[in-house]
Amino acid sequence: MKPSIKTITLRKTLWSAFVFLVSVLLIIAFDFHSLVNQTMRDKGLSLAKSVETTLTSHMLSSNFEEKEKLIALAGQLPGISELRVVRSPSLNAQFNLREQPDALSDAQVQRAFSRAEVVTTSTGLFTTDSMMRILYPYTAEDSASVPCLSCHEARPGEVLAVLDFKVDTSEYLMMSSYYLLALIVLFVLALIMVGRVLVWVLDRNVRDPLQWLVERTQQSYLANENIDTTGIESLELDEFAAKVNAFNQLVLQRNAELEAANQEIQSTQREIILTMGAIGEARSRETANHVVRVAELSQLLGRKLGLNEESCNELHDASPMHDIGKVGVPDSILNKPGKLTDEEFAIMQTHSQKGHDVFSHSRRPLLQAASIIALHHHERWDGEGYPQGLKGEDIHIYGRIVAVADVFDALISRRCYKEPWPEDEVYQYFKDSSGGQFDPALVALVLEHFDEMLGVINRYQDNAPQAVDTSGLVSS
């Protein structure tokens, strides 16, 4: 299942916001790293100045023997640990002091001596070592307050020693970590808030308008009217609605054209079926209006029985073909003035199967219905009919209805070979045939709506031909 627009937008937006916030946090973290280092470097320089002042005090007091005590005292200053003074080789040689080969071989010490600048080793926010190492160069000066040149054999600016000590930055690191954690929490809350606001904005400006537009698209199509775009705020949805309106109009136009073409095809199909049915009946000396009356009576009975309108119309249009199979029966049998022999009647009975075979291979619903009617309209409710000897509801409802309509018209109408039966005899015939030849439910409808069925016969009367008595009409 594909994700919704809201899901896609939220996913991409929040992912972008997350990446952005992480990037900002990393930048801030590195800034904090630099800030902490700079702060501790400044603190270290201040401490180094204090140590330097302490060490130079031996010159002011001309008390050179107290130098080591002063160094120990400076190492006890707050914030300083592991203080040592790394002397230059020249200073050791001048005063015959102990050499410091290990200290002088340190790369950071060498850097402080060579460049005469303060050297610091940075600490990190995410490291376990919170101690910052500071190497402060002690240079020779010649001033009234600090007469280094008179004491040491050195040039002005020469590094006499390097003050090497460490400063504890744990307090600063902890404060910075707390600050970073607070920022992370704020950023996460901001991200959640942005997500909720984004959901609200998407619902109000994307999902709800789209859902409304989809519903209005369906309604506008069914109601054949354009979508009212006055309530749409965004340009994109307004343009989309306009395209939907144009598309709906095009679809309606095409549907109207297809409907007209379909109506024309159906009309032509009905006309062909009616004509073919009339031709089939004409071969057996029936009138053309017989198939019209059978169609009208079948539709009437279908409606009284409660069939839906589509089925009633299909029954009306397909019933004229009920005797189309008679085109395959010889004229000598169809038009025989006397009673048929058993052999002739057997041949006559084949017209049901032949009519079915004419349409059975068609996929069109109307012709499929005609095929069923042709096959079943001579079946009897009691199972004594033909060609399959079906019984009861095994006979298709179309076949049962057309059987009643066909016989009703055959009995009540004038033919060239017979006079119409009296209405009371027709009424009695159907009453007596209930549950035998005909479906009892349909017979009940015939008896209930007998006058209405007579009205159909009267509307489609034929010109009265010369009467000729022919037996066996009803059974054939």
C-alpha cells in the first residue's frame, strides 16, 4: 500500500529537520569544545602569570636559595597540578644545575622553547581526560623590576625555562555537557512541535482539501455539474479542480456519445429481433403483432411478478424470438390445416432446440436471454413439456413467463385458422392449467390482472382475417 502525501511529507520534512538539528548540535558541540579550550587556556595563562610572578620574586628579594620553595608554593595555587619547571640547557650549564633530558625531549616542550609561545593541549567534551596541559615560556627580560639579564647570561627574549603544568577542566566540561543536553532536549521538543504543527498544516491545507476535492469530483460527475472552487485556498488545488471540471465535462460528453451509440445499437438489435420474430411467426401463418403482444404481455407479467426493470426490459426485447426455431421446420408441417401426426409433432417440437442453437453462442445478454426463452417456453410446470422435460423452477423464469404470454395471445386473438376464444373460457383455461401447464404464481397474476392483459391485446389488434379452424394450437 502506497503511503499518503501527509506521510511522505512528514517523513521527508522531519528527516531533513533531524539532519539539520544534528548538524547544528555538532557545530555547537565543536564551538563548545573551542570555547572550553579557550577559556581554560586563558585561565592557564593567568595561572602561569601567577607562577611566573612567584618565581621572579626570588630576583626581587635577591634570595636565589628560596627558588625551589617558591616553585613548590606556586604548585599549590588553586587549579594547578603537576607543576614543573623545564630549564634550558644554557641555564643548567650556567648554574651547574641537574640536566633534564626526558623533559627536554618532549615535543611540546621543544615547541615552547623554539617558538617562545604558549603551548596547550586541548581537551574534548567526549573524552575521559579533563586535564589541560599548559606550557608557558619564561623569557629573559631586562627591566628595573625584573633584571633577568644581570642574573642570567641570556639575550633579551630568550626562553630561560618552560613552566609545564596541568589545569583541571572537569567543572567546565560538566557545565558544558549539561548545557548541550539542555539544547538537545530543546531541539527534540522543537522537532516534536514542528512535527505536530506540520501535521496540522498538512491536514488543513492538503489532506482535508484533497479529500473534499475527491468527494466533490464524484458528486460533480454524478450531478453533471462543475466543482465550486471559491473555497479552495491553494493555487495547485484550484488548478487541479479546474482540470477535474474539464475532464468531467469531457467524460460526460464521451459518455453521452457512447450512450447514444449504445442506444442506437440496442434499438437496431431490438428491431432486428422483432423483425426476425415476425418472420418466424409469418412462416407459421401467425401475424406480426403476435410477437409484439407476447413481448408486451411478458413485460407486464415480469413487472407484476416483481422482476427488476432491467430484467423486464430484457424479457420484452428477447421474447419476440421465442419461435425463431420454426424457420427450420418444413412448411408442410407448419402450415398443415389438420392435426399433426406424432412424427410431425416430434419435428415441430425441434423448433425449441433450433431456436436455442441460433443464439447460444452469442455473448450478448439479450441474445442469451432469447436463447433461453426459445429453449424453455414449451416446458411445463408439471414436467410434461419439451424439449428437456424440465419441471417447476428448473424452468427459467423467462421461459415460464413467455409460455403464459404466448398461449394467452394464441387463445384470445383471432387467427386465420381460428376465432378468438371467449374471455371466460380463456380465464377458465388458465385457472385449470395452474400447477399443470403453467407456474401457479403466474396463473394467479393472469387471473388477477386479466383485464389489464386484455387491454394489451386490444392495443395491438390485427385486421380480422378469414377464420380457419386448426387443432393443436395450444400444445404446439
